[in-house]
Amino acid sequence: MKTLGLIHSTIRADEKLIIEAARKKNIQVKLIDIRTQIFNPETFVLDFDVALERSVSTVKGDYAIKFLENLGVPVVNFSEVAAVCGDKFLTSLALRKVTVPTPDFAMVFTLNQAVEAIKKIGGYPVVIKPAIGSWGRLLAKINDSDSLETVVEHKEVLGGPHQKAIYIQQYIEKPGHDIRAFVIGGKVICAIYRDSKHWITNTARGGVASNCPVTKELSKICKQASEAVGGGILAIDLFETKDGYLINEINHTMEFKNSEEPTGVSISSAIVDYCVEQVG
Amino acid sequence: MHVHIINISYSLFIYMTAQCPICDAPVALQSNVEVSEVVNCTDCGSRVVVESIASSRVMLAQAPNIEEDWGE
């Protein structure tokens, strides 16, 4: 019997689904709580075959992945994938490098740079996001120069070092929703629309999930995006435009609890299957 | 008969209760509850986390606040 090491810091509904899916397949699950585990290579007990990183903390999860990779354990996702997907600027760069369509973007560190960058992006509105962050937190839609000055000043005065690196993204008008595709090993297993009257559509912020048909076009761009960041288990967020899809963000520890019911797809089961396939 | 079946499944579904560390109200827990699982107290609405499960006793603690790097 194979054992799946589940790296976590809290057990959310998503982790419960993964645990249940594994148990149905007779895959043993070892819960590895990063808050109690000592990551010392001399003392760490390797009693699992493959690890799935599900830490809610990106920083702690990244360290756990690197530790286990160093010990030779297969980890989902790879540290390189986590590094790129955990940082929106690095994700944008990776997509642009292989010409996967994505909104225009820039990284700046001062207000003057931001003003210039926004001109080159095509003007207001733009979105300022923390390069490292999630759940739609601290996103700011900047409609004019007054808003820009205010947000940049707040970041400079109140923010930590990461907040002072200002990631700017072109604002894309949405038809009341965006799309989240669940991509495993380069294949879209299902997708949802995230409907919201607010411009932020994260389900963590109230976006409502409904099934989105998986088209050839959607599959193609998601496969390209997956390859651009190194593959694995990914949730890819997309915008629909009149010119086709744009990749917005890619998440490497995806939340999916609200998506199994509308899609009718057991995402948790597919996650477990993929992890087991990684065992040599 | 129908009500009886519902009662049986309910009793299987609810494993035990534990005391909310914030308001002392009993918090219902499912039979497959795990250590580190976050649940909500239906009385005070607080997010609480399962700290330990020993025999039939579950201890809850206040869940940690969301931090800057939390997410997907």
C-alpha cells in the first residue's frame, strides 16, 4: 500500500476531500503538520512515498517542499513550480516568455515608475496586486492618478518589503465572471465560472461557482500555461476577451471544495491519482 | 420510519461535541474530524481549530489569524 504524505498547517474542507479520496483508493495518508514537524534531515522519519504540499502558508509550504526534495522524496508540486506560481510577477514573466496570452504587466518600486508603467500598459484602470498573496486580498483597482498616489503611498509607509514591490496588471473587463480551470498533468479535468457583481471574483470573496464547459481552446491555453510554469496540479484563472482567453493567475495549492459539486468531477480523486503516479 | 432513518444517520454523522474556547458553547464535530481541522462555532461564529483528539475527548483552540502569505 502506498502512503501519501499530506503537508498541511490546517485541515480545510479541501484537505478532508483529499483524505477521503485517498482512503477510498486504499492509499494511506500521513498527515504532516508543518507546525509540529521538525524539518531536520538527521531526525526526519521518511515513512511515505510521495508528498502533497497543501500548506495554507506559502512560505512554510515552500520550505517543506525544498526540504523533502532534498531528501529525494517526490513532492507535488515541485519547488520550481511553487516558486513561479507563488509570485504573480514570476508567473507573468514565465507566461510571457513562451507567449502565452496574459494581461500586460509591470513591476515598479516608486510612484514615478508606476505612472510611466501605466502609460505604457495603456492607461487606467489597472490593478495593483501583492506579488505574493491570495484570496483577493489587498487587490486595488486603480481608476486614476489620485488613487494611484494614495495606494502607492500607503504601501510605502505601511507595507512590508514585499508590499513595496508594486506589481501592476492591465485591468481586463469581465462579462460578470472569470474562469478557473483545474489542470492536472497538463490536462484540464474541469472548469468553473466564478460569477460576481464585484470585479474581484474569488470564491473566497463571494464569487459563485458554476460549471464551465471545457473547450479545445480552453484546454490548449491551459496546457501551454501549465508547461510554462512547470506543470503539476494547478488552478489556472482566465479572463475571456473578444480576442480569446488571457491567463490571469496560476495557483499551485488550489482550493476546490466549491467546485466538485457544480462540475460533477472529483478533483480530489484526480489529485490523489496524480500524486500516486509520481511514485517511481 | 423516515424520521427514524434520518435520526440514525444524524447520530452517525455527529461524532461528539467539544467546548468552544471562546464562548464555551458545545461545538458539533463530524465523525471524521481531524487534528488541525478548522471548524466554526455556531454559537459565537468564531473559527476554532481541533488541537487534539484523545480517546473520546476533543480539545479546541482559537484558530490562528490569517497571515499575509496564506492562500492558494
